[in-house]
Amino acid sequence: MTTATEKTEANQSPLEREKILVFDFGSQYAQLIARRVREQGVYCEIVRHDLSAERVRILSPSGIILSGGPSSVYTSQAPQIDEEIFRLQIPVLGICYGMQLACKAFGGIIEGTPTREYGRAACQIESRTDLFEGFPGETEVWMSHGDQVQSISDEFIPLAQTDTCPVAAVKHRQLPIYGLQFHPEVTHTPLGDRVLANFIRGVCHTRGLWNMGDFAEDAIRHVRQQVGDRRVICGLSGGVDSSVVAALLTKAIGDQLSCILVDNGMLREGEVEAVRREFTEHFQTDLHVVDAADQFLAVLEGIEDPQEKRRRIGHQFIECFTEKARDIENAHFLAQGTLYPDVIESGASEDGPAATIKLHHNVGGLPEELGFELIEPLRDLFKDEVRRLGINLGLEEDLVWRHPFPGPGLAVRCLGAITREKLATLRQADAIVVGEIKAAGVYRETAQAFAVLLPVQSVGVMGDDRTYEDTIAVRCVDSEDFMTADWTHLPYDLLARISNRIINEISGVNRVVYDISSKPPATIEWE
């Protein structure tokens, strides 16, 4: 016989049945914590650090994680927590600053260390239960803190220590409250995922209901309810996010979707053809391709400043998109590929972090006066989840795993003034770079790889002739979040093949260089 609880759960989405809240105290790792939780099959949201206990009670999460942060718990400006949350009987895991807040709330003493502890440390496990179930007696952890808990009240039990940190992990004797001075969410803590799994699955008793199949069904149902019998416009760029949005909407509303691809003449080789194939042959979408290369090249003629390039491209895009959108009858909605990091950084969520890092904007900066209502079906997802959703929806793997591409396209990889001929050179070089990296089997292992055409000519010798021709820079980086990146250590023989092909196959290029700068101080893109 089905119980009332089971019936209620059957009508809930996985987001409603199981959810972990991450309280953000300004940690650079807050998004990483959320991603690690979701890797355990449990939905996770980042929320304000000052969320009230009453609001938490209403949200009814399965567990709470308190992030780290740069502050000292005793300073007047330090972010605090509603301490009644600790009395809700909801499992709590404090990380670094979060642990210090929890211990302070129960009478612990937090002091500054003589020097900031940053890096790997050997952690001795004193109690191999709860968080450390199945652990060895010692494990490597990653420390990053200036203050630490020097002593705890009798209400807490120490679980671990390091040579310089006497209280590296704790648990409350009666309440489901735990703390870690180290960071389990970073890869530098090898068994960190097991610590989080022990908390999320063991302490919080979650079942791992968060998956892309359930998400897709839930999103499709929601879109159908929102749209009704009206039409949706989706701006396609050839990138992952817009393609997944279009695929999801096609499944949800079929021929009520119209897609617009503005070909600005600065797309990658074969991009327009790939989009046509995927969204007319495979998904059979109402696709409108705007051939606007001439208009974009005209407004960019003689322009060298990168910011002015971006401004003019954005303005021209709005004109082209708007003109085509107005030709589509009964269009009421505009779909866009807003992701969860965009929502977090814009402060667009009622319970989300208070700090607004950047203003949220829609596709191409389209003006509000167009009058469309927005549909953002990916706003709960991180990038890696979007890719998994794309595969689930049936998109080609080459499209789903395509590297990020800047909105202005090749315009910001062609330094200096842009011409049709320069774009053709760059497009061919870029195709060689990506093609060789794919052939070597390392494309999926890198975050971004591309070619840059430099406004630099140099002397060369080809055959018996002296040349004075263009330079191509190759850029390939490794990154998890694109906030930081390191240059990829590609094999020398692969770099040699790329260089040889570019110089031999592309007229007007006699030199290839490899960019070995990291971000920071450099950026990933050159403009």
C-alpha cells in the first residue's frame, strides 16, 4: 500500500525531495562545493550566509554546508550566521570559516595562526566513523586559513588533527553538526570526495536522486506549462549552452520553437553547416539563418580597439536578431542559456548570495523593449551538467564537448583591423589546431584550444625565397572554472605537426608560436 509520504514524493521533483544548501561566506570555492555535492547525485544550491532559521525551516534541506571565507570570526564586519539554524536538527558541515563559526557558537576559541597555513598537510584521523568512515589512520588534506580553532567546548568531540592544527575536524556530541578545518572540495585533498560523500549520503541520509534524466523530464514539463500554445524564439550560436536549450525546447514544444542563427562571418569553420544539420535534419527545428557577414565586416572596417570591436559586433547583432525576430508571428518568449554560475554572480536568486559580481544579461545583450518573456531552462545547472544533459537529449558528442567560443567570435582572435582575408586565414589555422588536437585524443582533456592571428609579420625562408609573412599563435589551456587557467603541456610532436601544417597549408603564414602564459596574469583570450 502506498503511503501519503510516498505519494507526496512521487509528485515532487528531485530538487524538492533532496537538497543541500551551501551558505556562502565569501569563499572562492563555494561553487566548487556545490558541484562536488551534485556529483554525489544530490541537488545543491548556494544561498546567502544570513538566511534566517525560519527561511531554512521552510526550504527544508536535507543538509547544510557552511563554506569557508576570508574573514576572521571576531571582526565586526565578519559575516555571521543565524545560530538558531544549529538547533533545527538539520545536519550541518562547516568548512574552514564555517567550522570556526560553528565552534564559536558553542563556546570554542578561535585564534590566528603565526603564519597563514596554505598547502598540503598530513592529517591524523582520531575517529574513523561518520565523516571518516573507511579512512586510513592518516590522509593528505589541503589547508588554506589564517585562523583556526584552538580549543573546543565539551559539547564537541575532536575527530582529526595535523602537526600545526590541533583541531582539524570535529563533531557535536548531540546535534548533527560537523566541522573541517581543511577543504574537502578541492582536488588537493585526495579523499575529500569521500568525506563529502560520508556527510551527504551517510549523515544526511540522501539517496542520490539528482540526475539529468529526471531534470530533463521536469524541465520539459515546466516549459510546456509556461509556454502553452505560444511561440518561443531561441538564439543559436553553435555553442553548447544555446544548443542544449534548443534541443530541450524541441523536445518540450516541437514546432512552437523558432531558432535564429546570426552568421556574422566570424564563426568557426563548418559552424553554420553543423548547426543546420543538427537542428534541421536531426531535431527538425524551424531554423532561420541570417547571412550578415557583409554587414558585420562593414561596421568593423579599420577598427583595431578590442572593446570597440565588441561594442560594434554587439550592436549589429541586436539589429540583425531583432529584425528577424519581428518576422516570426506569435513569438512571446525568448529562450537563453543562462547557467547557475550566471544566476549566482548576478544575485538574481531570492536566497542566493548577496554580492552581485556582474549584471546578468540576455542573449547578445538584447534590449528589454523587445517585449519577450524570458525562458531559462538551464539556470539550475553548471556547465558540466549542461553537457551531460545535452548527451541525454541526443545531441552529437562533438557539439556537446565543443570548447567555449567568445561571443564576438574570431574577431577577438584576429588582432588589429579585421578583413575577410584575415578571417579566412585564422579560420583555417584554427581548424588545423583543433583537428590535430582531436586526432591526438587530447581535445576532451583540454578546456580550450584555438589559434590567434597576430598583427606581426616576420622574415622567413620558404624554398629559395625570402618571405615576410604573418604569425599564428596557438593557445591551449587547462581549467576547471575558467577563472584561472594554466597552459596545456602539449606533446612536442603534436605541436610540430600543428606548426608544419599551418605553415605548409596556409598561404601568407611563415611562423607559429605557442602561448605558455597562465591566467592570471594573462587572460585566456588575447582580446
